[in-house]
Amino acid sequence: MRITVPEQPSGRFTDAWRTCVGTGRFDLALRRDYQDSLALVQREIGFRHIRGHGLFSDGVGVYRPYEYQGSRGVRYAFTYVDQVIDAYLDLGIAPFVELGFMPSALASGEETVFWWRGNITPPSSWDEWADLVRATVRHLIDRYGLQQVRGWPIEVWNEPNLTQFWLGADRDAYHKLYEVTATTIKEIDAELQVGGPALAPDWGDWLVRFADFVTDRSLPVDFVSVHAYTSRPPQRVPFTVYQELKPATDLLRQFGIPRQELAGTPLADVPVHVTEFNSSYCPENPIHDTAFNAAYLAPVLTAGGDLVDSFSYWTFSDVFEEAGVPTALFHGGFGLLTHRQIKKPTYHLYAFLARMGDQILARGTDHLVTRDDTGRVTVLAWAPTDVSGSAPVDRHDLSFSIPVGTPGVTSAFLLRWVVNEEEGNAFAAWREMGRPASPTARQLDALRAAAEPGRRHRSLPVVGGRVEVDLTLSRHEVTLVEITPVVDETPPWLDDRRLLGHTP
């Protein structure tokens, strides 16, 4: 069946997908590999915000209590905070500030999460927690300016509905944390953005109860945040996790839940941010490294902006240590990039979206067609994915009749980028190499070459103001097609038939 693409747009394609991206813990941003990776991502994709854990954890060193001449005091050290945020801003990205975890010297207990031991307990002193929040926000304003910091969302904690992240998943304790934090922030400036509760999937009545609490207490909520993943319980082997997945449509279902649950409440119209999403929630699941992951997430990235104000891929880079230092280059990390900036297939999905226009001409379960203000038309298409484990689709055919829009042209230039099980797939090349844990310089060069998408181009005739485009997609393929009208500037004396010097 041929898809006839209309000449007039049907709507606007939002870039909610690029509002934010996730990252490993805050102080990892001090590393060269991290900053090189983020620079590459910003050049080719260009996210606006970045969010990660650990701003108040001991590795960043903000909260520094001391005793002097019999008196106790607290010194706030922003040495690493400044270095990280300065680096972010230099790369054109601003923080989506997550307040957590608890400094050990302020914590009420010793319970921690992750290899790097983020403390998950409430503060031993609510006044000192408020002072810490106040000092941090005021420092950010003093250094970067009030207008800029007003544009940085401030999220209170991470996944308090899970016992791994908040002691006992104590709802009342979290509500108090939110009240103290939000009130402190708004006392500094009423236009600063504060929100939460950053809930993990399957949150039960947590969101409704949060809405009731902030409404009853007349507390400020500038946005609501939740997380979305589709993986089932993990099957663990050494340094690797395998998981069954729900269909990708379940991510979109999860995106839609907050507005459904908040309908009819005072929070019905506040922005909804999905501050983490991916297929698997485990940082050692090889699905993240595959072409499957790109094709699986394509319908989510193209439709998610219809449901929420932003959705943040978890994460941009494998410089990430929640489960410890990775044991191999490809280890199932969350990142769009491995260590040393090797692009994964899902990286290319994002890079393809960054090349698309904002005028929607056509969309379906396996494609999105857009146009930009110059008249350039782009087609993003993807092969269907099957999470059942049965034989995947090896061939997927699509045909389009596409308006060119420029009067008088007789040809158009088609440029196509291809990512699938063979092309743009460094993970496949790494397996064929024997899965080297520490690739040599030569192997890294080969992997970077293998990571680049396949590229094809051709000239298409324009008939009746349209071009006909037939696409055959292979297993787990994501492809981007760019169509631009040709204005022929060939001088009359050039004749390619004479390249060997013979007269035709």
C-alpha cells in the first residue's frame, strides 16, 4: 500500500524528546571521557537539560560540617558543582536539578544504594536540610544569574516509592521532604521551578496521594515527574542481566497515566516530565546496545510528545557506575554512547530526529514524515519489533508518494541513513571480534567505523510535484530519508559520458 503524503501539515512535531537526557552521578562529569561524550552528543543531537543523581552525595562534597572552638558549623563547598555546571553550560546544556542523595553527615541512617553508596535516609535535621537547599540554590543564582536558574527545573529526590531509594518508601517522610524543600526554594524566588515526586513505574496511589497532600497544604508544584520502563524482573548471570520486555506501546501507556490520574485535581494542568525512561531499568542489560532497542523506541520518541511535556532517555553515556565499574566496553549500559564515544544504534535514532522538521505531514505506526521551513522533507521509518521471542520480521516494505513543494523542479535528491543488525551497529561488530573486554586502539577504530550508519543516495524524478519513494527495511532497521529539490547548476559544457575522454 502506497502512503500518499499530504501537501499541508497536520500538526507540529514537538521536540519534547530532546528537552532532557539522563546521566550518571553528578561528579562523573569531572571526567574527560564523560565530557568528550557529552560534547559529541551536543554537537549531533543537542539536548537542553541533563539530569542525574548524587548532587548532595559525599563524592561532590557540598555539605561539610565542622567544629571550631567548641562550636559546630557547616561550610558549603561548591568546588565540584561549579566545575560540572560550567562544563554543562559551555556545551550548551543546562541542569535539570535533582536534589539528592543525603550527605552522610546529615543522614539519619546508614542505608545506601548503588556501588557508590548514595545515602537514602531522611535528614537528621530538617532545619539543616533546608539550610543546605537554601545555600545551594542561592549559590546557583549568585553564580549563574536568577533568570537562568529560573529555567532549571528542581526535582525533589528520586523514586521515593521504592525502598532502594528512600528508606522504607515512607510516603509521609517524603511528603515532609517535599514540603520543606519546596517551601525553602520558593522563599528564595517564587518563579523558581520545583516539582516531584520522580516516581518509579507501578507507583500505585502515590501520585494521587501526593496531589492530595500538596493541595491540602497549599504547596507549590510547578511540574510532576515520573519514570517509565518496560522490563520485567531480571534474570541475572555474572555482570549481565536478561529481562523480558512489554511492548513499546506500554511506555506510551505509562506516559499517559499522570494526566489521567491528575484530571480534576489542581495539578491537572501542570507540566508532566518523564525524567527517566528506557526499555530496561538495569544498567547491565545488553538490550540497550542493540539495533532492536532503537527500532523498539522509535514509536515512543515520535509519539511521546503528544502525552507529556518531556521524556528523558536514561542515559546519554555509559560513563555510569551504579552497578560498579563496567567489565567490558559493551556491557548493556544505559548510554547512547559507550565509553570512548562509540555510538550505539539508539544514538542514531536520536541523531535522526535531530535532522527532522517540525511540520508533520504524515505519521503511522512505522513512520513519521516531516517538513522544515526550507521545504526539506524527512521520512523516519522503522521495522516492527516483537518482544515475544518469536522470529522477528526480516523485511518490512513501505512506499510513499511525497510532495516536493518547490514549483518547477524536475528532480529531487534523496539521502538515506540506515541502522539495522548489520549497519550502524558497533555491538554486532564487537561480538564478531570476540567481545574484547578492553579493545585495542585498532579495534576501537574499527568499532567507530562500524558504528556509523549506512548511507545511500540517488536522484528521483519529480512528476506532478511529487516523488515516489519505496523503502525496504531489514530486521530491526531504523532509517532516515531526506528529500531536497534539485536546482540544476550544471554548466552546458560538462558531459559525464566523456569521463574517459571519448566522444559519445
